[in-house]
Amino acid sequence: MRKLTHFAWAGTLVSVALTSAALLLPGPLPRVVAMSVGQGAGILALSLFLLAIALDLGVGRVLVENVNEQRRGVRDDQSHEK
């Protein structure tokens, strides 16, 4: 959990740095590349942060339980069809 949040804030810093560098770089191509990579880093950082929150709240356990229940239901349905 702690590593996820560390990667999240590091990704956020990279994103902010790249977006800020886009303001200082001359020419359109370096700006487009810096802002695109910066946006990708920001989206990755947000995803990691949301994953850390979900794991902390125990959402993953609930999702796994739901998937297992659905699989059991499909198996029961298949056995009744035979």
C-alpha cells in the first residue's frame, strides 16, 4: 500500500514537471510530447492512488467474492442443464 502511494506521488511530480517543462520548451513538438507524457504519468499516478484506496477499503476482497459467487452460479446452472 505504501509503495503504491509513493509511486503515485512520484508520478504526480513527474507529471507536473513535464507539464511545466512544456511551457518552457520552444517549439510545438517538444510541448506536445512533454504534455502527452505528462498526462500519461498523471493518469498512471491517479490510477495507482485509486488502487491504493480501493485496497485499503477492502474493495478487492468484495470483488473476488462476487466473482467466485458468479462462477459457482454458472457451474450450478451448467450442471442442471446436463
